[in-house]
Amino acid sequence: MSRTTLDLWVGVFVAMGIAALLFLALKVGSISGSEIQSPYTLRANFDNIGGLKLRAPVKSSGVVVGRVEQIRYDNERFQAEVVFTVDGRYKFPTDTFANILTSGLLGEQYLGLDPGGEEKTLAPGEVIKKTQSAVVLEKLISQFMFGKAEGDSAPAK
Amino acid sequence: MGGVFRKLGRMAINGVWQLGFITRFLWLILVYSGQSFTRLHLTIRELYFSGVLSLLIILVSGLFVGLVLGLQGYEILQRYGSTEAMGTLVALSLLRELGPVVAGLLFASRAGSAVTAEIGLMKVTEQLKAMDMMAVSPIARVVAPRFWGGVISMPLLAALFSTMGIFGGWLIGVVFIGVDHGAFWGQMQSAVDFQYDVLNGVYKSFAFGVAVALIAVFEGYDCVPTAEGVSRAITRTVVSSALAILALDFVMTSFMFRGL
């Protein structure tokens, strides 16, 4: 069987298609598996996780260092337990502070890590003890109104 | 009154009968595929007819869809002062839905109808029977290469459609309107996930390719061997492929994209 011009056109077509797929994979999307290398898991307990979702980013100083893997309710402590993975290249001190923060006013919620000053670093599977819950807007508003009412009444006395 | 129920019943029984036949047909194609792949040039020839010859319509329509998405996206996003999100909007809508679905619809009307007409005409002129008499299986020789030609070209065409669409969106957004080049690509890259968006789109286009190719070869093989029968079979190919693509798209979307 000899090669024909038809084969050439099919070859061009298949090469174009594969190039388009590669373009979509590399230029348009980012291959998510590669950005977090050799991850290890950590845990943190929160009184209230607000609107934190699975696969939400874990950030430290604004840089994505991991992802939230699991969220469950701990019936012993009556708290939410968040399990998340952190890139193996990054180590955090044992007194790291975990917060649930919001990017922008209406943005998605993420887990923020504020490193402390300890020498020892967190081992895989360890629990972060210092945590701060998500800010619930309703609570904030009620606190503000309550505080304001007190503030108004104070000078009247 | 009774006539209506009789008609309904006949339609339902015919539908079930057709479904059974199409399933058995798919099984036969898969069984005979090995035999047909020993003559690979047959499949490559079909790849040329359904893939390469559909390239022009796919590329041009992809470009126009992207241009329209760019204009409409800009018009809405600029109300909220977030025109940088245009790349995300164009890329996600093309990768997840428009790429596979519109490319599938175009492919069904461009290549699917041609396949049905070809096989139908072979049946009318009794070429399929002649092959059978010469102990050449028409499924291995005629049907399987056309089926695989469609199945292979569809994901490639959908990827090319999405690529052209993103290029069109870039043309409108960055070149003509002046959205920041870096923000356009950067926001797109941070929002588009390879597995969640790109791969799910590829799975969709593959499923649509199987559906369109199977319907096209089946309608051709099953047509009434008259001039009118062939024309009806072609119409049925386009209509049922379009319905199959849209229904499959709904089912696959509800499984794939449920916001976790």
C-alpha cells in the first residue's frame, strides 16, 4: 500500500486536533495535579466554617499552598473538622493560626494559614489548635447593633 | 378512538424494537472492528471524509461563536466592571458546553447525513447484499470504518472548535476592545481546571461522537431501500442525532457539573 495525499490530510487533521487539545490543556487550563507536589494532610477544628467548600484553596500570605479535602462534623466536640492537604515543599510551625477568610466582599471562602514563631514544624496528620471561625455577617451585624446601643446609652447617664 | 391507542401502541413497540436492534448493531460493529482494523486504510479514508472535510465549517463556526461570545460577554461584564473575567467566561462556556454541543450538531448535519446517504444508497443498489454473497461482511467493510471515523474525529473537531472560539474571544476582547492581555489569559488559567473543565468536555464530545456515528450508520443500514426511504433516513439521522446530543448533554452535565 502506498502513501496517498489523503493520508497526508488525515495526518494534518489529527495533528491539528491533538495540538488543539494540548493548547486547551496547557494554555487555557492549568493541570491542577501538578501545582501541589507531594502533599501531606493537616487537620483543624472550627466552631463555624461558614461557607467553606470542598477543594477550596488553602492560602498563606495569599499564595495557594493546598486544598481542602474533607469537611465533617465532629459529634464529640460539637465542632467542624476540616481536613486539608498542603504542598510538601512548605512546612508550617506548630503554632500556626488557621482562619477562614473571604476573598473580597462576596468572593469564595478559603483557609488562611498564619505561621507562628515556633521552631518545630507540623507533622503530617497533626491538628492545628489555634483556629478562628468564619465571620458570619448576621452575627457581626447584631454585635454591631448591640454595641452601638450600649455606646449610645453610655453618655446619656 | 381505538385507532389512536393502536397507533400509540405500535409506536411504542416499534421504538423498543428499534432500541434493541440498535444495541445489537453496536455490538456487531464492536465485534467486527478488529477485522476492519486489519484494513486500516478504510478507516483512514472515512476519517478524511468525516473529519478533514468537516474542518472548514467547524473552524469558521467556532470562530464566529467565539466572536459573539466575546461581544456579548463584554457587554454584560462591563456593567459590573469586571471585563478581565472575559477570558474565563469564553473559555468555560466553550469547553463545557458550546464546544462539544455545537460541534456535535454541525458534525451530525455535515458528516452524519453524508454517511447515512452513502450507506443507504449502497443498500438501494444492493451493494451490501453483493458483499454478503462474496462472504465480505458489510459491517466490517462498510459500517465499522465509518463508525470509527466519526468516533475519532468528533473529539478532535470539538477541541478545534473550542480553540477557535477562544481565539475569537481573544480577538474581540484583547485586540479590538482592549481588555488587558495578561488578565485575559491569567484569569482564564486560574479558573479553568484541566480535569474538571477540559477533560469533561472531551468526554462529552467523545460520547456525542459515538451517538452521532452510531445513529448515522444505523439509519443508513436500516433504511427502506427506495429513493424516498434514503431521504427519510437522512432526515431521521439529523433529527435523532440532534435530540440525542442535547439529551445526552443534559444527562452528562447533571453528573459532571453539580458544584460539588
